[in-house]
Amino acid sequence: MADSLHPAAIAHLPPFITAPGETDVLFVVMAIFVVLALIGMGVFYFKLHALPEQMAHRGQKVQFQIVAVLALLALFTHNHAFWIAGLLLALIPLPDFTTPLTSIARALERIAESKTPASTAPAPAPALPGPPPAEPPVGPQGV
């Protein structure tokens, strides 16, 4: 009598229903899928979040540092305005003021190093103003 089914029951069960004591394969597959989906979404989120830093990496160091700070502020405060500001700052090329100033400073250092102090060599005596030296006579001697 225990083997008989209810008259309203169907003769076979769907494949996603497991028998008592067996492993629920659908549950295991879905659990693995959900874990992988969450990891994938997290990687995508952090990759998208680091986009301004990656864009500013080819720029100047100061610009990269400002964009990195804005990205960290956006990450920890969940304020999208910081992320947008960092993205815009990464897109706009800042003019380079430090390279010409550094070049000028190096040139001035080289000039200062190449000059010898004036106290080591005696200074030449200045020429006194006076009449110009007489020129020897031109022509035959004794005329």
C-alpha cells in the first residue's frame, strides 16, 4: 500500500525534484552560478571604478594623484560626484609647467658649476688711458 500513488499524482516527477536523501543538483549548480556572478559583478564594479585612474595614468603625476584621491573618496563615500569629477579630470590634459621650470633650473645649475671663482686667477692690469704709442716712420731710412 505504501507503493501506490495518489490517483491525482502524475506517474513521473520533474527532473529538478530530488528524491529524499539525494543531492540537489539544481541547488548546487545555482549556488555556484550565484557565487561566480557576484564575483564577476564585483570585478566589473572595481574595474569600472578604477577607469579614471587608468585614464590618468598616462598623464602627469600630480593629475594622477588627484584623480586617485577622487576615486578613493567616491569608493568610500558612495558619492558619484567624486567619480565624475575624477573622470573629467582624467579626460582633460593639464598643461605641463614643471618640465620647462625643471629644465631652466638644471641649466642654471650647469652654468653655476662651470664658472671658476674669480679669486683664483689674478686679474689683468687695466690699461691706463693716455696717448697712443707712436708709430715708426714708414719709408727709406735716413731721408
